[in-house]
Amino acid sequence: MKVNAWNEWDPLTHVVVGRADGTMVQAPEPAVVRDWPEYGFPRGSYGPLPPEMVAAANEQLDNLARILEGRGIRVDRPETLDFARAVATPEWSQASMFGAMPVRDVLLTVGNELLEATMSFRSRWFEFLAYRPLIESYFREDPGMRWEAAPKPRLTRASYREGFWEAYEALSEAEQVALVRRGELVLSEAEPLFDAADVARCGKDLFVQLSLATNRAGGRWLRQHFPGHRVHLVTFGNPHPMHIDATWVPLRPGLVLHCAERPAEDELVQYLKVNDWEIVRAATPQRAGPPPLSACSRWLSMNVLVLDPGTVCVEASETAQIEQLGKLGFEVVPVPFWDVAAFGGGLHCATLDVHREGVLEDYFP
Ligand code: ARG
């Protein structure tokens, strides 16, 4: 047992797969607005996702675990907590937690280091606890593992821009994207904040998306924390940026899948081009929109899990995406996964690499 993963594509040998049990539409909090009246969750309401949705998601998560185990990959699962309970710090209280599905949001593996992200939602402040039994066991089993946690955030009112959502929803999409490009979204710069899923790893280069969950101070903290890496703070033309893995997905050395609806900055495009990387526009998803109660977009179609530089897991009904990756030379493993979307994402979101073979390399020399 060894913690080691430098990028998104080296051969995967050990992974964590999340669980849907107890996931909540979380109680209102400054970081996020949930408003799904057509599915029984009008703005301000909260509660557990329906049991039949939980059962369907768990079936697909268990199936993913079996597929990975069948390929010789060690799979671990988190503990679930009572996510319906209220939580508090000395500075605030929050009427519910969220869940233990998108493992990728909370934890980041860089080499032998497992880093707990700050998170930026009060409902997700304690989510690391769902993974602690696993992390403790890795720490016991692997003497070389480095266990780190970013500064626990305070998440007081000062961490959020006052009145952000009301003002933001009144803007045109172009005006919203202008704020995205400036990194002036719901999070203030009072303290470092980031979700692990805003980071895409390419060996010595870490691409960190500024988003609704990651602020500049979070990017600065990551840059200081990984002095041996080039940490790029990047934005995309997406009015609701949240996690980089349905927008900018490195597949193997020299190849990144990109959501064309969310254009990258020229600077980022140039950086790849001068290093002979190819940027491929992801195939159009099969769906017109996300499923009920999902905070994600239809672009979960490109939220793929690379098993090794020639093999990739893709959602089974995303036939155009499957075909595109086949043409790019991948063996595609189709995995039914849309029932998991409401629980926080796709195949990449739902997993965390604990171990991929391989060493630190510079792919942008
Ligand atoms: N916000 C992204 C989208 O809807 C989904 C990414 C989810 N990723 C994750 N790690 N939870 O396009």
C-alpha cells in the first residue's frame, strides 16, 4: 500500500469510490443557492434526496467499484455520516451537511501527499470526516505517505461577498463571465479557499480553476504549498464554474479534453500549444440538461476516469463521447453512471486516486 499519483492518467492501482447514502439537498448557506421547486425543493428548503434515487445511485457506484476491482484495482469506500444533522463551529451553525459522494472535491493526491482541501460550503466543512478512517489506515500502512490538511477555513460572513447571488442572477451571461474572468465571485479573499476538484494534475504542472469554490487566496496557498510545481490559476468562460473536471480534462501526455462552451483563456491555450499539447473539444453530450436535483451540467459526459494512458471509463449512454475517445485511440470502458449525477458528479468526481504507477514528470519542458 502506497500513496502516489502525479497526474490524471498513469496506471491506476488503488482508488476510493464514494457513497450516495444520506446525501442532502443542503440547508441554505451563503456559498450556494439551491432552487428546485419542480422536484420538491424550492429555494430555502432542504432535506435528504429520495430513497429510490439513493438506491439507484448506490447501485451504479457499487457497479463501478466491481468493474474497477475486476481490472485488479484496489477499491476503498468511505464511511457515511448522518448528513442530515446540524453542524456548527464557534462562529456559525448550519442546519445540514451534504454527503460522501464526490470524493474528488475534498481530497487531492499529489505524489505521496494526500491533501484535505479547505472546502468553501459550510455544509461541507466536516466532510473530511467521512474519509478519515481511510486516511488514517493509509497513514498506518504507508510510512512514506505525507498527510496534509489546508488551513481550516472560518467561513464567517466575511468569507462571502454580501448580496452576491441576488446581484449575480440579475446580470447577463456576458457580465457574469466577466466576473468569472476577474475571479470576483461569491467568495471574498478573506482566507484561502479551494475544493480539490478545481485542480487538474499534469505532473509538474497543476491547473487550478478559480471558481465558485476556489478563490485567489486558495490558489496562492496551493502555489506556496507545492513549491516544486508550476501552479497555474485559470478561468474558463463558464458563468457557473465549479470544479475543473467537466471543463478541462487531461487524458494523457499531450492531450486535454476541453468543453468548447467554456472557452479557456488565450494564455492557457498558448501554454499548451507551445508545448505541443493538443486541445480537443469534447463531443456534444447526449442530454439537453442535467438530471433532476443535480447541481452539475450535462457536461458530466466528459467527466471521465482514466485507468491508464490507453484506457478510460466513460458514462455508458454518452455514445458520442465514447466514439470520440475511441477515435483518439483509447479502449473505452462504458460505465452506467447518470443516476449518480444528482449526488455531485460523474466518474471522475466520484473517485479519488490513491495510487497510480509512475513518477513526477515535466510535460511542459
Ligand atoms: N460543475 C461541473 C459541471 O456541471 C461538474 C463538475 C463536478 N465535479 C466534481 N468534482 N464534483 O459542468
